[in-house]
Amino acid sequence: MEIGSLAQGNIWFFIINVIWVLPWKGYALWTAARNRDKTWFVLLIILNTFGALEIFYLFYIAKKKPKDIVNLFKRELKETR
């Protein structure tokens, strides 16, 4: 199977993956930068683990709570209106 045909057949997987990973990666990178965690920042930017490493960093290393993430998104939605 060629890579081109593989990509065409799995376009929905790619789209769903991007929708899932981008918010996690963005928030994890932003948090790592604010906490000056250079090692974690580099790991998060290089490795693509489909959100698993980002979620681990946010909840276990940065000690964020799920309500912190919900509040962030609520605040952003209010600011865009």
C-alpha cells in the first residue's frame, strides 16, 4: 500500500486526530512554557503521542485539575463573543 493511498483512506482519522490533539498539545506547551519546564516543552513539541503525553504532563506534572481546563475554555469563549 502506498503512503498516498493510505493517507486518502484515513482522512477522517487524520481530521479527528488533529481535533483531539491540538487543544491538548497547545495547552500543555503553553503550561510548560509558563512553568519554564524546558525539557517537557521539548518533549511535548517533538513527540506525537496522540495526546497521552500532553494529558500526563498537565494532570501529573503541572498538577492541573479538569476544572482548570474547563474554566480556561469558558473564559476563552466569553472573550471571543
